[in-house]
Amino acid sequence: MKVCIGLSGGVDSSVAAHILLEKGYELIGCTMRTFDTDRAEREREDARAVAKALGIPFYVEDRREDFERDVIKYFTDEYTCGRTPNPCIICNRKVKWEALMSCGAKHGAEKVATGHYARIERDEATGRYAIRKAVTLQKDQSYALFNLSQEQLKATLLPVGEFSKEEIRETARRIGLFTAEKPDSQEICFIPDKDYAGFIGRYLGIDIAVPGNYVDEKGNILGRHSGIVNYTIGQRKGLGIALGKRTFVKEIRPDKNEVVLADDDSVWTDRLEFTDFNGQLVEEAELDRGLCANIKIRYGDKGCEGFVKSREEAGKDKTGKVYEISFKDPVRAVTPGQAAVLYDSRDRILGGGIII
């Protein structure tokens, strides 16, 4: 069987390719051209070098237009509206998997693969496919894959999900891959300096870091902030204001250009709402009836038990049907724009959506 593997130029995708070759698959390597910087070009060249070292064909899919429309514009729109998006979630479904499947189709590949730390399973009772957490939970990347469609999941192989990071690096050392000691990427790929405000300002051609008021929960002015794009729910560091107590961002109000500050107790809640549901093990109708799940509300979250149900009252958010989660125990800093991902007792993704 021929497989199109996404090569990023890093150690995980490099070893994923090696594992598949060892299992007898025929491989082609593919990387995306999503934006043009010196760093991005170096990563593409590293991916090309990996393919050469493994002796497999290599192709570049030009997805700059798709990436700009579906990822960068989405990212900037969300931040300027006071939300905190996770662009990888959108990129995986709309850009990365589409690029891999397109490249694979051109060259006769039946499957696609990546170096994500996650597993994939087919439920025998329903025939549906779902992402399952990696064996090593510290490296698990399942959260960012909740949005994949059934068509994408059915075509996907995830070779490194059964291994630890050190096992992957050791394999790279053993077979002599130059990526063995290459550090992991820790930032958004198109903003390596983590200056979100600067990037968004340059992209929009305006200064978006417009100062405004810090206010308390009653609307009393506490001081001045440096622009809502610089803040996220639950943030404590970098506020630049001293109130004589530990203070956190509770809410961002883009319509008034206000950042609401409160004490720690105020940033805990036992409920949230989300929309844009994508089902993996379950379909939308099962949320109408209600179900229990373990729910992650951010990438590094350990998860909390909760009950999920579609909202009873009529009406929809502008993005679609709205669902409610009632948590067994309060959760901290629910952040609009992040994802709520639902897992079953076997760490398989039931589905998920975007917090509103």
C-alpha cells in the first residue's frame, strides 16, 4: 500500500516515515508551502533532506492561498474579537489533511500519515473512526485533531502514537537521521517570535494594540491596558497593574475595548457553551439526548467530567447549533475561541466544538 506522509522537517514525522517503511508500506513524502519566510524555507529543505535520507519521493503542495484564507485570517479575526483561537485545529482539517490527501491522490497513495502523537481506531459497533490519546499522555496531541472528518480519519495512519518521545528520538539516532536532536517547535508556526499583536497589526496594516480600560466586574475603571489582543482569559502575568492582590483576566469586551479583572475565584465556572460540533465517535443527534464525557477545554488540560447536551431554547449562535456542558467540578478560565473536546472512558474522542 502506498502512503503519503506529511514531512515537517522534524524528528516525529521523520521517524513516522521510517516506521511505515519498516512495516512494508510504499511512501511518498509531502510538505506544505503555507507562507514564505527564511525559517519556513529551511523547514521545507529539512523535510526534503529527510525524504532523500529515507529514499522516498518528495513533493511540495502550495497551500499559501488556503492557509491565508482559512488559518491566518481566522486567527486575526478571532483575536481582534477578543477570543483566543487555536489555529492548528483549523489548519489540520482545512489545510494539512486536504494537502496530504490531494498529494496522495495525484501519486496513487491510498492513505496519509503524520507524526502526531495520537492513535486512531475504528469502532466495530458503529463503523465510525475516532482519534484516541497517545500512549504517552505528556506528548498527546489528540486535542488538535478533534475536527478531522470521517473521510479524513478513515484515510489516516498515525505511527508514533504508540511510542514515547524518547523512543522516537532514540530510533532517529539509531538510524542516523539528522533530525534526532532537533528541538520541538513550541510556538505558532507563522508567529515564531510570539508577538501576536505585532503580527496581526502588520497583517491588517493597522495598529491593533489600542489601549483601553481595565475594569472590575461592576464596570469600575481600574487602570489602562495595552490592547485586548495582548490578553487571554485567566491571564495573570504581564498585566502591568498592581491592585494589592492576585488578579486575573476574567473577560474581554471588544465592543467597549475593556479587559475585566477579578480575583481567582471569579475565573472558575461549572458550565460553558460551544458550537461548530464535529462528531467522531458520536453524531450530533446523540448530543440532543445528552451524554457524559471527559472534557478538555485547552490543549494542556487534563480533562474534567461533564454532561453535554444541546441547548434547549430555540435559536443558534451565528456559527450554528449551541451545546451546553455542565461540569461535575468547576473548571478554570474557560476561554472563548478554544476547543471543548469530549472523550470517552477509553480516551477516544467523541467529538468537540469551539467554545463561545
